[in-house]
Amino acid sequence: MEAFKSKEDYFIGNIIIAKSDSDEYELDIIDGQQRLTTVLLMIKVLSIFTKDELYQKYFKKILGGINRKTRKYEYRIKTKVFELDNENNLFEQVLKYNSNDFKDILKSCLNRKKEFQEKKCLNRFQKNIIYFYN
């Protein structure tokens, strides 16, 4: 936030990927999983705020696409490096939020003084995306 407020450039670091050994259509993230996850959460929030249909289309393409095998829409990041088994599902659940979901969840995460309470969020992905939304 300090870089944003001071209008300085901010370097988030590299993201290193490699071709997957198990699937020719996938890439494995070697380094930068957390950075990439954070960027995707921010893109999701931006997609909620924009009314421009062209931007919404681009944001949807960034977040996911049609799987070449199943021919179904899937989110681009699938991971095996999250700490808990269900975290990939929690991440995908947060990416499905719509504008009303954001409003309802933000409301449920505020205390009586309208201050954001992290502990009221269900998981760290929800906490982070609501932080960006708010």
C-alpha cells in the first residue's frame, strides 16, 4: 500500500513456471504460487468493479478457460502446494463470488463499528479477497 500511496513502482518478484511432466497442456509453478494467487484475487475483484463488457471478458479469460480435455470452464490455477487438502476448493469458491456475495461477506466480516474483522472470514482466501474488495 505504501508504494501505491507514494505512486512509486512496485516489484512483486518473479514467477517461475515449467512445462508439466504429466500434462502437455499444463504448466507447473516452480516459484511464485503466492504471488500468482494474490494477483488472481485482485483481478477477480477488478472484474466485479468494472462495468465494461470487454474488460469483463478479458478478466474471465485471465481467471480461467475451457479445459482441452473436459471441454468445461475451469480456473487456471490448480495447485498441490496449498497447506490443506481442501484449499484449492476454497480458492476456487472465492473466485466464483459475484457482487452480491462480496457485499454479504463484507457485511458479515464487519464488527458493530463497521471495522473489518479478519477472524470473521471463513478462510485466508476470503480474508484476502475481501480486503482487496473493501
